[in-house]
Amino acid sequence: MSDIENVGWSPLKEAWVRLKRNRLALFSGWLLFIFYVGAIFAPLLAPYHYDDEQRSLSYHPPTKIHMQDEQGNWHRPFIYATQSSFDEFYRRQFVEVRNQRYPIELGLNGKLFGVEAPARLYLLGADSRGRDLWSRLVYGGRVSLSIGLFGVAISFSLGLIVGGLAGYYGGWIDDALMRVCEMIMMAPGFYLLLALRAAFPPEMSSVSVYALIVIIMSFIGWAGLARVIRGISISLREREYVLAARACGRPGWSIILKHILPNTASYAIVAATLSVPGYILGESALSLLGLGIQDPYASWGNLLSDSMSIAQVQFHPWMLIPGGLIFVTVMAYNFLGDGLRDALDPKQNFLKS
């Protein structure tokens, strides 16, 4: 006998207990929560604006943080200002100017942390224009993380409605809607995304491009869900509670919204969680190719475009950090989706004594 059966918990609490047993899924959920909180509070966490540049510090490596000065005295964390120069091979070098310490201060200029000018704090290094990579990553998370949520919200709302209508009514409505779904599913998603994006003028603002990417990816992504929801709805429309609602004279739209779609929620939640990485990767790929969010606005995709050449990776390896964040986020969503699938499956029972 399981603990759930002894206590008589609700299905929602059963799912939460199962999810807590999956440590990898729970860790992934907390990691994503931290990422989204960081994106929301980007102006506080970033010591500089995403477009605050210092051309003389192009590709500055991560700043060394010191706690001991030249005389061996201990201080609170501080940095030195740096100057750039070129060696005999015309390679840029950065040398610390150790005549003055610049302590890392909390609450400086309304930021969580920072240093006084002229020193610059580069936690993760700088890009080709001397902009702080940490600041651009935090601001870029707003685009790369939110685009998946907005895209899934639109596409899954459309997929649930279309699938619910097709499965409940059947007949010519089912045939017409499913043929539309099949036409959309036949086109290769990424190439269709490229074609639709290329159809619009390249001089669009980044805000317009952001909205356009959300709309295009939502248009591509709803058809597969609609077919699955349609199959679930066909089985649900013959259940006793649906027949009883129909016998009481409830209209079809009310039955779909109150009886059909709520019973597809467990599948929809899992499918939505597993679909978010596709939107993140789609935006990153477009930005990497120069068709997405454009400079100076930041997204993880266009930040990764600075590491396209082997030379950049060899001499400035910190430029690969955006790719690492994309990888970690995608894997976290996949692990969380797998955990939710197991937790919301009534056939699963991880609490066997």
C-alpha cells in the first residue's frame, strides 16, 4: 500500500509528492526559477546597461577580484583599473594599473553591485565592443526565456481549442481542421520559420522582430498539439459526465471548456514544458543567423554569434558562455518535463512502500 492511498491526498498533492521524489526534475525547476528571477530583475543584477560599451577594452578577459594588495594587506573585495596595449605580434594585452584600488560596492547607482569609474568590472569578460558580458547575458535572458513562454501560451491555447473542437464535434469540422493541421505539419519547421522571417523587411526594430518571432513560432507549433488533443477529446466525449452535460442541454462550447479541455491538462502541461526549449532554440538560431534580435539589443542567440569563428573561441573562450546557458536551460526544461510527465501520470506510483 502506498502512503498516498493511506492518507487519501488529492491528485494534485499526489503529483507534487511524486515530483519531489524526482530530485533532478526538482533541481531543474528551481534552476529555471532562478534564471527567470534573474531576467526579471536584470536592471538590478547587471552592473551596466546592455549597450554600455568601452571600445578600448574590447574582449577584456574576466576581471580579477583581489582581497590582498601589493603590501600584503587584506581588504574587502576590490579590483584594479586596466589599460590595454599591443605586443610585438599586435595582440591586445590588458595590464592592471595597481596605483589605486576600486572596491566592489553594494547598491552603487541603484545596482546590486558595481565599482566606481574609471575601473570596469567584467565578471565574465567583455565582448568585441567592450560591453560587459554578464550584463548582456542577464538582459538577454529576458528575450530568450520569455519568448518560449509567450510562444507556448499562444500555440497551446490555439492547439487546445482546435483539438477540442475537432474531437468533440467530429464530422466535417474534424476533417477540415485536421487537414489544416496536416498542411502545417508537412512543412519543415525551421525552414518555414526562415522563409516567413525573410518575407518581412530586415530593418524592422528588435521589438517588432521579437513579436514576429513569437507569432511565427506559435503558428508553426500548434498543429501537433491539436492532433493529440483531438484524439483525447474523441475518447472523452463518450464519458458519462460529458453525456450528462449534453443531456442537460449545455452548449457544445461550454462542454468543451468545462469538461473536455480540463481533462487534457496533465498532457498539455507536460507537452508545453517540453516545447519551450524548441522556442528558445528557434530564437537563438535566428539571432545567430542575423535574422532575429539585432544588436545592440541582447539575446543569448545574438551573443553567441560573436563566437562563430575558431579564432574567437581560442582567444576569447568566455564568448561561449551564452551557448552554455542555452544548453543548460534546454536540458533543465527537458528534465522538468520528464518529471512532470511521471508525476502527473496516474499509472505511475513512486511511493510504494
